[in-house]
Amino acid sequence: MNIKYFLYDRLWKKNSSLVQLLGLCPVLAMTTNSINAIGLGITTTLVLTFTNTIISILKKLIPKDLRIPIYMVIISSVVTSIEMLIHAYQFNLYQSLGIFIPLIVTNCIIVGRADLIAYKKSIIESFFDGIFIGLGSTFSMFIIGSIREILGNGTLFFGANKFISSIDSSTFITLLDKKHTIILAIFPPGGFFVLGFIIAIKNFIDVCYKKNIIENSLQCSCINKIKK
């Protein structure tokens, strides 16, 4: 397994939020600020990692014709366990994420990776696939959430006490005055605008990268011909 390509493929090329556009309902609903985005992203990453690993371990015992219902049972069990842990140890975060924690069960990226990777690949590859697909989605949600929070509220990391209970609720970064904020950014249309803007930037970077590769390959071929 080529580790460099594996990371590039999961974090960038097949990013679930920016490329595959899967599970956009929670992505757009919970990215009104950076902390909620990080919380949902980490929760999704944990679900992906555990479900991928469990399904990969049990794949020889799972009948092919019944695999989807069995996936759903495993995913539901993992989501419920993680939800109970968050409820017990991070209650403020649990209140913020609300219904979107159990809705992870219906996130098509979870079932998709289970059937595409966990059911067919090794335990190690399935484990790391869950981690890096989840981290790619978390990074995307964090960028979207940060931009929306800055534009809509003028703050960054508001509500950090949801993760670190020892800090005060007033601990956050103020970047814009309330007079200069754009309230549309924290509403659903703003989420679509920010997501589209980030996708456009990513596509632009990909085009420039491919163009540089083509130019470099042409230069190398020309140099080789001259030497000959």
C-alpha cells in the first residue's frame, strides 16, 4: 500500500464533503461555527473507524445477500455507544449536536465505505480508511464552519468550553465587529455559498496542479530528445 497516495486519495481526491458530496445535510446544518463542525467531524470519524474495523473483522461471517441490513445494525450500535459516551462526558457538545449524532446512522458515506472497503479489504486498510476519510470530512467541515462563523458572528472557536470544560465560555477569538458581519453566512443559503466557494477553490488547485505536471513532463521529454 502506497501510504502517500493513500493519504492523498482519502484526504483530498475522494473527500466526502468536497468531492463525493455525501452526507451534506449534517455538514451544512452543523457548520454554523467551528466547534460544532469539529465535534460532528470527530464523531463521524470515530463511527467510520469503528464500523470499518468491525465489518472487516466479521466480513467472512456476513452473508453477501444480507450485508446491508447487518451494516445498519453494526453502524447503529456504534453510533448509539458513541452518543451515550458524549452524553456522559461532553454534555454541552451533546446538546449542540443534538439529533445529528443519531442521524450519522443514515449518513451514506458510512455504508458506502463499509461496502466498498471494509467488506473487501484488510483490517488495517479498513481501519485507516475510516480514519482518513473521517479526517478529510472533519477538515472540510472545520473550514466551512470557521468561514461561516467569522462572516456571520465575527468570532472563531466560540463555545470551545464544549470540548475543554475547564475554560470559560467567554474564551474565543473576535475577528470582526458585529457591525461588519454577514448574517446570511450562518443561515442555510450561506452554507451552500461557502461550500460552493471552497469546492471551486479546490477544483482550481487541482487544475493548476495537473497543468504543472503536464508542463513538467513536456519539458522533461524535450530535454531528453535534445540530449539524444
